[in-house]
Amino acid sequence: MPYAHITGWGMSIPQKVLTNDDLSKMVETSDQWIQEMTGIRERHIAGESDTSASLGADACFKALKMAGLTPDDVDLIICSTSSPEHIFPATACLIQDQLGASKAGAFDLSAACSGFIYALQTGSQSIKVGDAKVVLVIGAETLSRFVDWTDRNTCILFGDGAGAFVLQASEQPGGIQKGVIHSDGSGGDYLTIPAGGSAHPTSEATLHSGKHFIHMNGKEVFRFATRVLVQSTHEVLAKTGWKVEELKMIIPHQANKRIIDAAARGLNLPIEQFYINLDKYGNTSTASIPIAAVEAAKNKKINPGDKLVFVGFGAGLTWGALAVEWSGPINKPFEKHYITADWYKPWAMIRRIFKRILRMIDSFLFDR
Ligand code: UT7
């Protein structure tokens, strides 16, 4: 059975920065309160031309370039997002088009802030059963578009961004090991965007009552989070047969520094063993784990061969953890020396225009 290695990674963060001081001019809050209660200093907010797909595609190009692959090598694209561009088509399909990944299947996965754990597990299973050799797993969010900027309970938390991993098949042991995923829908109303789906379709009433914004019971989410981070880390370690002392680093969902502090106490580990960058990005939901991992790798906090746990929680309620042996580019047998992922950017755009023109000609001829 092949192993699923992480052989490339990339992230994409919008340029616009929103600081705590900026927020204190919009709602009754302060830099001090936000930092003390969450650890967040600032977050990045999508610009007009940024979307979940554009940020996701940018992260993918970087990840493919690192892996020494091109979009043509990709068999499957899984985009985890809670801020998709549309109910359908899937944001993963828009990313497929922007990449020009002509032979890839593509679908979205909705598991809120735990989504990247769910998506990595799903992607690695496709590789392990032999259905795919190269999988792109993306966490992409523009949740700022669903935030009520008058609600100080939620608007201080969220930021936008995307991260992507290339998963690649190899006979070499390593890569993504065991995973655990869980859900409890009885807590679904703790964190929700109530309207816009089939239960409460968009209407004047849903618009006036603010039901298209994020609604959250912060206290309950906090209590749930501190419990499941420790629980699922223990569970995945037991399943993998690793001891907590063997771990180089834990990469948790970046929601609140106090939640991560509580997990460190619960696992009896120093806080330095948790990668934390929520001070700069806020809670980027499903994108937070890949963004943290990409940064940790860039800062050499994690290196090939290191044993890691990725652990997340979120709306649903959902939670889960993955045990991972960090890899790096393997470049075989997919090595491409002449054409890099960068080269595909203009090519993908030409291809997009060309396919649309072909479709127009086709429908013109067919209609006649
Ligand atoms: O990916 C998962 C996403 N969600 C989460 O991770 C959320 C987890 N929960 C949390 O992070 C915390 O619940 C918050 C940081 C959101 C809030 O902390 P808390 O300890 O649960 O505070 P609270 O809502 O109980 O509010 C405490 C006080 C209240 O004032 P009073 O009633 O005691 O006078 C709030 O009105 O703090 C007030 N407050 C604020 N003050 C200044 C609430 N939000 C703010 C604010 N600035 N932004």
C-alpha cells in the first residue's frame, strides 16, 4: 500500500491588514481586551478581487512548484471551505479551472474549522487505496464576507487566507499516518450561519434579521474546544502507537491562544511545542492549520522526519486529529525540469478563455 507524503505546501494571505486598533474604531472593544482574551493582534481581510478560489489557487501554485509538479499531474482536488464562492459549483472546481488541472476530479468538503483534518484524511485515503497519485488538499476562507462587523463577539476573531498541501504517493514509509475524526450535530447551533441554505432560504426577513452572518456561542465553543483538543490528540497517538514525548510539534487550529494554552496544560507539554501564529492572522478557520504548518516549515520549526499532530475543532460540531511524519519534495517519478507550476498560470488563463470560446461555438452550432 502506498504512503501519502506531504511533498509541497503553500499559503496565500490577502494584503489588507485589520488591526485590533482598527476594530476598536468599529465596535466597543480594545486591543488589550482582544489580545488578553484571544491572543490575536491583527488579521488579514480579503480585498475586492480576492475570493476563496483565488486564494486557494495561489496557494496551490506555490505548493505544486515546491513539489516539482505541474497542475497536469494532479488527480484530485479537495477544497475544504466554509466560505465557498457559491452553494454550487464547488470552489474546488473553480480552483481546478484556475490551475488548468485538466485531469483532476474536484470537490468541496464542509467541516468548518476541522475541515483541513477531514480533507487531509480523505485525500490520503485516495492515495493509500491507489485511486490517486497526486492530491491537492486546500483550506481556503474568506469568512470576513460573512462576519457581522457590528458584532464584537465574532468580528474580532476571524481572518482570511488559504493554505494548500500536495499529497503524493510513495512506497517510502512516512507521511500521513492515522487519523481520527468526530462530530456531534447536537451542538450545531453553537456556531452557524443560519440562513441562505434550504432550511432558511434568502428572504427579506432573513436579510433583516442578520441570519446570513456568523452566529456564535463563544463560551460553549470554548469549553468544547479545550476538551476535544486534548482528547483527540491522545486518541490519534494511541492509534498510531506514538508517545506524546516523540512529537516534535503540535499544529493546532488557531482559534484562541487561551484554548491552545489549556490544551498544552492538558497534554502536559510546554507551550513552545505548539505552533502558534494566530496573533498575525486571527482565526482563518479551515485554513489555519495549513497556514501554520507552512510557516512552521519556513521557519524550520518542523523538518522532514519530524513527528507531528495536526488537531482541529469547529462548527458542526466537528473535531479531529492526524498523526503526520513531515516529508518534503520527493520529485520522483513526477519530476519536471522544464515546465514549472508558474508556467501554468498564464497557460491556465489562456485555456480558460479558449474553453469558454469553444463552448460558445459548440452551443451556436448545436442550436442551429
Ligand atoms: O473556530 C472556532 C471559532 N470559535 C471560537 O474558537 C470561539 C471560542 N470562544 C472564545 O474565543 C471566547 O468565547 C471569546 C473570546 C469569543 C469571548 O470570551 P469569553 O470569555 O467567552 O467572553 P464573554 O463572551 O463571556 O464576554 C465577557 C465580557 C462580557 O461583558 P460582561 O457581560 O461581563 O460585562 C462581554 O460583553 O466581555 C465582553 N466582550 C467584549 N469586550 C470587549 C465580549 N466581546 C468583547 C469584545 N471587546 N470584543
